[in-house]
Amino acid sequence: MVTASLRIVTRASPLALWQAQFVRACLLQTHPGLTVTVKTVTTLADRFVDKPLIEMGGKGVFVKELEQALLHDEADLAVHSMKDVTVDLPPGLQIAAIMEREDPRDVLVSNRYACLDELPARARVGTSSLRRQCQLQAAQPALSLEDIRGNVNSRLQKLDDGNFDALILAAAGMKRLQQAHRISAYLDVTQMLPAIGQGALGIETRANDARVERLVVPLNHEPTGLCVAAERALSRKLYGGCHLPLAGYAHLSGARLSISALVGSVDGSRVVRDDISGYAHDAEQAEQLGCKLAAKLLAQGAGEILAQVMGSGDRSK
């Protein structure tokens, strides 16, 4: 029996709280006698829900305050959706465990339409993701895509209020919040390639805290960890630290890891995609596959596309 305590820090949104409580329950089940408390903080992304993410510095705005709490020893671990975690962590922090992945797909949520093909021209579709905008515009350029921020429940309320004809959301969040009954259609990964790390929960800790790491490591799911390692290596090679139209998804079949990825312009006018597969017995091999796939995309012009999005010159080299 473990007689120790841990402090979890999390965002205050319903989904983030669910994730933190889920990790807490897993820790208590794994270590009988452990005490685990949950502390909430309000991040920059939560304070300015009407401001586009790219104007606030990209997806890192979801985790910055949580990481500060770890660095200042105000908490022992933070729970993140891995799609929100920047590819380069602050010095002194680490992802100590990645839990088994939930459904990685995106979904269509609509009160009127059963699938993407039913959406008429100029249908108002809400999404805050440049990745989703790129793929939607490439497939159905007549759609009217509009930015939407806020937690899942507030987005669903905007849909119910008639502000949108449909939303594109992550299946994992809908399922975790007991909203799967609202899903109109699941979008296959060949139809809508997911975000890097989508559906996976990561547990971030201080890199030098062996006590916390020892308690957290049993929650690590190695197959998911290998897939996410490959995806994050791909993202790092493609300068994916910002809010960019970049997608990547890896899956394992035995020891063989396959990754698909794409980079595109926001308006969908130019999209490059490719895939790769190989054996990945450890994280290093998985990361090598991710880097090789990134190199294939760069050779097809992905760097030029990303440079145009970021407005910072050619990064194709």
C-alpha cells in the first residue's frame, strides 16, 4: 500500500476536469492508499474564448499555466490532451506517461444533416482548427467555415441556438463528456486526418521528480506512446509548434507502425499528403519513422505551404 500524495493541476473546463478525474481514479486504483487532489487553473485560452488561437500563440496557450504550476512546485502532475501539448517542452518538464488512446477520429455534429455529403453549399460549419478547415475546404469548397471557440458544451449550445448548421469536433471529447448520442457521423481518418496526438492523454511531470514519475509510469500505454512519439517527431520536423494546417496519425499492427500525414493551405487549394510504415520496437525507431515521413512531405513542398501560413519565409530546407 502506498501512503503518499499527489497534486494534479488542470484547466477548469468540463473536459479537462473529466480527464484529471479519470487520471486520479486510475492512480487510486493502481496505488491503494494514495491521496490525490485536483487543483484547477484558468488558462489564457480559457480567459479569451472569442480570440483565435493563432493570435495568442497557438495551442501552447492551453498548457502554459499548468506547466508553470509544475515548475513552481504548486502541483506534481498536469493532465493534457496530447494534441494540445507543444512538441518542445519547457526545460525541467517531461511527459512521464501517455495513456491508452480513445477514438482518434473527428466527428460531424448537426441537428439537420446526417453526414458531410448532405451539407449544402454555404452551410455554416463551426471549427477552430486550421487542420480541419484545410481538409474541409479541399473536399467541399462551397462550405462556409466559421471559427468557434469555447468548451464542448458551449459549442453544442451555439449549434442548438442556430448559429451553425454543423460542428466538427473530436470523437474522444464527445465520448468522454457522455455526448456520443449527439454525433451525426464519424469521419474516417482517410476522410479527415486527425491532429497530432488526438485522443491520447498525457501526464506531464517535473523531469527530476523520481517519486512522482514512479507513481505515474504504470499508467503508460506503450503502443499509444509509440504512435504519439512518431506523430510528435513528424510535427517537430515540420515546425508544428504553432496552430497550423498539419495532420498526422499513426497506428500499430504488431510491431509495424504506419503513419499518414498531410500539410495544406488553409483554403484547401494545395494539400500534400503521404504515408510511411516500418518496424518500431521503441520510441527512437518510432520517431525516426515520423522524421522520414516529414522529409517526404517537405520534398513535396510542405515547407513552402507552412511558410506561407506562418508568414515567415521559406522553411522547406
